[in-house]
Amino acid sequence: MKHPRGKSYDPEFKLRLAKEFAETDKTLEEIAQENGISSKTLNNWTVKYRKEGEAAFFKGSRGGSFIRDPNKIPPVLYKELGLDKIRENPSDLKGPFTEKEKLLLEIAEYKLQVKILQEALKKKRERITDRFLADDYIGLGFAIKFVLLVLSFPRSSYYHKKKVKVILVGKPPKRTRGFCNKRDGTMITDIELEEILLEIFYFHDPYDPRYYLKVLGSKKLSKYLLNEMGIIVNHKKLHRLRKKLRLVRKYYTRHTHPVRRSTVHRLNRPGILWEADIKVISTITEGNIALLDIIDVYSREIVGSFIGNSCRSGDVIALFREAILYQESLPQVVRTDNGTQFKANAVRNFFEKLNIIQEFGYRHNPDSQAHIESQHSNVQREFVFLNHFEDSQDVLRKYKVYMDFYHNLRPHASLNYLTPNAFKELNDETPIQIVKP
């Protein structure tokens, strides 16, 4: 519990009681009881009076409540405020004061308030903060509490900004080795690594899979360098080098959706769960064309793709037939959105004849078929943004190159930074059991 602050008394009242005890025969208890104070408090006043005299009670009231040190006040300002009419010498500006002198002090305090506020308005037009103005007047010997109150400046903010702050001029250089190790035990310098990065990011042949390496983030690019070139480099160091070379792409804020998934399936091999979706790509001569992809959720392999001016239910059936022949197995479940191509009776009858379960996602919720939606997001960011397309044939040629990059060069975080083909080969040797929605 917070205790209330003690009652404050005027210096004149303290001096009168201390003198009364010193000059009369009354006891401490009698004087204290008559004036409604404790005998302990009165005893402290009398001890002070014996040691220091009348000045003991007027130290805190030197020059009034708004003056802290009258000796620091410039002579011109001292005279302007009328303090010379109270005491001609600033060092003598101390109590006790007569009633007339108290009135002159109040007038001087009012004049000082007006002067500070007028100067504050002028300083604000010059964009100088109140804190600097407060420092000026506090340095002239006026009380901190009074000056901050006139300027309406919080005391906590003032004292916080007055704290000593240590500013280091120049940071010490970080420890950098200047090289990276390779799997074969040799070393590669940072300059050589920077040359490799520049070669990757300024490769301009869209018909070569290496063209799409520039879209990889630092983590995936470090895994690519490890898998393909045997360079062991931390993704943080690689990101620093990319920032130094200005090869970091712009980051886009991704909008999240409420997570609602369809039936959860336990996956321990490819060919259990496939997802399919249609994406639109713009071309110069033929307008928008359709891209239909089928992804194996377990291995992230694109098992089938269709590109055409439109995508109908017959195109969906034909693509699934080709994918089944390519994989030499039937999927147990196929998950799509609620597009008319997938809900057509012909498509449903096709899956029923093959005993394939067809699942549909929730309306307006791409998380229901998150894996193919994520893949098409990658296609937009990594494939569409880097190319211009004349027609559907141009899209087809370039998309084949991108699929080569996707399956053989692009590491996937969900596959422990392996490519889909490398993960598939590893799984053939040691099957991995995972749970995917």
C-alpha cells in the first residue's frame, strides 16, 4: 500500500515554532500539541535552527519557488524581472520575505512565464524543440519543475533524454574468413563465389533451366550450390553477399487464409494423393491461355501439364489418362477446387470407373488444395514474372524448360531441400512415411 505524503509547512511557520521553543519555557510536547504537529517533527526543526539559524528554513525557497540559483541569472534579465527591487545583490535573494517582497516575486514569476512562452512560440516556428529551450532557462538558474510546467513538457521525457548515451563511432569489423570450403576439401574465395552469383543472376537464356536459378531464395540457393557444385556456404553469408551485390529480390507480403483442409491422408509413397488446378497466363497474340497442372503431394512432382487456349472437361480427362500412364499407377485420391471442368459429369464418371476418390475443396478457400495453389504461386513468381510470351507455343516451350529446372535443380523446403527427382530416387531406396492433408 502506498503511504500518503507528509504535510508540508511554510518556512515562516517552522521558524516561528523553533524560535518559540528556544526563547520560552514551553516544552516540545506543549508547542507541538498547540499547533497540531508531532513532537518529533518539531524537534527536527529546533535542531536545524540551533545549527544553521534562520537560513536553515529558507534554503529551498531561495528567490521563490521558481528560482534555483539567483547567482546564475544574467544581470539584464535580473533587472527585467524586477528582482533588483527585492534584493539588489542576487546572492542576497533569500528569505524570509515581507508581504511586499512576496508580491514582487509573484510579479517576477508572471513576467518570466510570459517571456518563456513568447520565446517558445518563436522557436516552434524555427522548428526548435521545447527541450532545448528548457535547457536554456534551467541553465540560467531557474527551477526545473517551474520551467517544464510552463512549457507543458513532461518531466519523465526531459530526464530520459538527459541520460548519457554512448554512441560508437564506427562499428568494429566483423570476423570474416573470406572463403568457403568445398566437399572435396578445397577452398573457394568470397570473390570467386561472388562471380558465381553474378553469373547466375545475369544468365539470360530462357530456354536453359539455369535461367530460373535467380528466383531462388538464399536458403535454396545455398542448397543448390551444395548439391550441384559442392560449395558449403551458410545461407546467411550467401544472403550478405547477395545484398552486397544488390541481387536480393523485392519481398512481397503474402496474405494468409484461414486454414481449413480436406481429409487427412497418411502418405508413405507417391501416387496416393494428387491435386489439380488451372492457372491463367497472358500472351501477346492469343490473350489468356489455360495451364492445368497435376501435382503428387508426396514427392511434389508435376505428373502432368496441359497448355491450351481453353481447358474443358475433355482436356482434364485426357491429361489424367496421360499422367496415369506416365506414373504406371492409379492415385487413390484426386483433390481439386469447385471448377466446372472438375465437377462435370464426364470427369466424375471417369474417376468412378477407375475407383479414384474425388475430393473438392471448400469454396473461396485455396488452403483446401494448398499444394497445387502454392505451386501455381511459385509459377507466377518464378516463371511468369521473368518471361514475355508471344503465344501458347512460346509458353509451352518455355514451360518445358521451367519444368526441367523445377524437377532437377530447384530444392524444396518440404523435401528437406532436395529436388523432386532426388527425393523420388531416395524414397525408392528407403520409403519415408509422412502425413499430408
